[in-house]
Amino acid sequence: MTRPAPNFPGAGALAETGRLFALGLDTTRSMFKRPFQFREFIQQCWFIASVTILPTALVAIPFGAVIALQLGSLTRQIGAQSFTGAASVLAVIQQASPIVTALLIAGAGGSAICADLGSRKIREEIDAMEVLGVSPIQRLVVPRVLAAMLVAVLLNGMVSVVGVLGGYFFNVVMQGGTPGAYLASFSALAQLPDLWISEIKALIFGFIAGIVAAYRGLNPAGGPKGVGDAVNQSVVITFLLLFFVNFVLTTVYLQLVPAKGM
């Protein structure tokens, strides 16, 4: 006897959330199973990197510039120009870099993952794999999620470097800042855990982007239109989750890691 579906408000969203978490747990367990689809993993890494590296680099420059210009103007008003470098660099490394990386991973790589899995689903390739005893999660989902995580970590490092250099250029050249003061304040206040939390954020954000894209791709509404709707939903859901998780991680980090003094 089948259990009737709950009909209270929000039951559908709650069930979708549960299935998303279940897919995340199944994917995490399957990461440690053999055989590992190494060739598929390399192909997905190359594909995601190829579609995201140039947009990520182009977006990182204005992000670093806007942060440096805004903070430079603010610190000049309150007479704290010597802290411009530390404030802008920490803002880029801790907040801007992982967010920019994750948004582009979700928008470019995640949408492609969702469309690929969705098209396989409506062509019944996923069902055929299950009939043959092949796990779609281990064969298709795990390589794509791991690729999104690895590329997110690597791109985050690139965004950090490009954003810091862009902020330095715009602060020194356009606002007349002092190069020595910019670098001195950065080295005085920045610490290694700031870089670690940025990379941890990128790793978690890449996992979220990959899982959400895979979940929506494996559960389209039906037909090509359903696949298109699933792609749009995956991007929107990923964005919402990224900002919420970023808030949680930032709060925990600021509570556990004391700030470095001058």
C-alpha cells in the first residue's frame, strides 16, 4: 500500500529539498567507489574550464576595481587611506572571488551539465543505464560534480590574483594611492586563513553548483521545454543557495578566526 503524498502547504518544496540532499549524499558516497570514471572527469574539467575561464577573468577585473574605488573613496573621507589595500584585498579574497567563481561555474558549467543530463533523461539513456545495472550517479554525476569542484578551486585562485591586481592598479593609478601603503596594509592585516576560507568556499560552492545542476537535469518535467525549464531553475536555485551558504560560512569564519591586528 502506497503512502499518500502530503498535501500541506510547502510539501512539494520540502520533498524536492529532501531529494536534493539525498542526491548529494549518494554522490558523496559514490565518490569513494570504484571504478572511477577518470576520462569523463578530465573531459568535464576541460569543458567547464574552457567555458568559464575567460568570462571569470573578465568579470574579476571590474569586481576588484569597483571594490578598490569604493573603499578608496570611503577611506579617504574618514582619513584612513593607509587601510585601503587591506580592506580591498580582504574583500576580494574572502567574498568576491568565491562568489564570482561560483556564479560563473553555475551559470556556464552548471547549465551545461543540467542540459546534458536532461537531454539524456528525456532520451531514456538514464533509464537504460539503470536497466543494465550501471549507476548513473557514479557514471555521470560524480565526474561532473568533482570537475565543478576542482575548476571552482582553481578559478578562485585566478580570480583572487586578477582582482587584487585590478584593485591595486585602479587605486594607485586612478585615485592617487601610494603603492607602498597599499601593500603594507595588506601584508599587515591579511593572514593565511583568509586564503583558506576562500578556497573552502569555492570548493563547497562548486559542489553545490554541480549537485543542483545534476538534480535538475535528472528530473526534468518532460520534453525539450522541460529541459530548458530545468536549466533555468538550476541556475536560480544555485544562486540562492550560494548566497545563503556564503553568509553561514562567513559568519562561522569571523567567529572562529580572530582578525589580525596592525
